[in-house]
Amino acid sequence: MEVILLSLYWSFFKVGFFTIGGGYAMIPLMEAEVIKTHGWLTSSEFLDIIAVAEMTPGPISINAATFIGYTTAGLAGSLIASLGVISPSLILLLLLSRFLTGLIQTPGAKNFLMGLRSALIALILLASFTLGQTAITDYSTALIFALILAGGLATKFNPLYFIAAGAVLGLLLFPY
């Protein structure tokens, strides 16, 4: 059991350390660690966990780590995976907090952050494409995707409404 907990911590530490930009940017690396490297989940299970993590209050990265850890190693796994994903940010912020305030205002830092933002958008699009290949499996799921995407682009509604609409459409289009 200790080996799996250590693997969970290290995997989620790497996810937290090597991804800049928040939860959505972490999805491709998390997917690689959880599915390809360790085989803890299938693509379908991973997608389900990401969907639940998005609906659950709080940061998606911590929610996903908690759910994946729980699925893999129970309560201890959820705690260790969650700790792993937040450890890098906590350590870096504690070490750099004195210097960040002045550094962030320099032209070099602003240019660096502009580059990171561009990379972040690319990672989010990559995660969307990868997860979309698993989620959009037939005409009904393609219809739900198209309707929610069109609604999201055309309106400024809260994303929770779109999540609820997707759930209702899923219930209507996929009866028991």
C-alpha cells in the first residue's frame, strides 16, 4: 500500500509542478500519469472523474486528484494525491513570495507570462480534443456537445447552467 501511495504522491506532485495555468492545463499531464504511465484508470473512467471534478466546488485539479486518489487507494489515496498536487505550489509560493511582488512588474516577467498564457490555451485545447474523442461517441453525444458549445458561445450564462443542461439532455437522450 505504501508503494501506491508514494506513486500517487509523486505522480500528482509532478502534475502540480510541471503545469502552469491551473486545473485545465493539468489535464493532459494528469491523463498521461494516470492512464498511460500507471494504468490506474481507463480513458472513460478518467473522463467521468474530470466531469465530476468540474461540477464539484473547488479547483478542478484538487478535485480530480482527490477522486483519482480515492479510486486508486481509498481515503489515504485521496489525501496523498491531493497533497501531492498542491505541494509544488505551496513550496514555490513560500520560497518566492518575497520576490514575486517586485518581479511581476518587470517587462521580462510580463513577456514571460504572455508566453505562458498562450501555452496554457494550447494545453486546454489539447485536453479538450483528447477528452472529446472519448466523450463524443455517437450522434446523441455530438448533439449535446454542439448544443452546449453553441449556447456557451452565444450567451454569458453561468457554466453551471450548461453542466445542468448537459446532464438533463443526457437523461433525455439516454433513457434507462
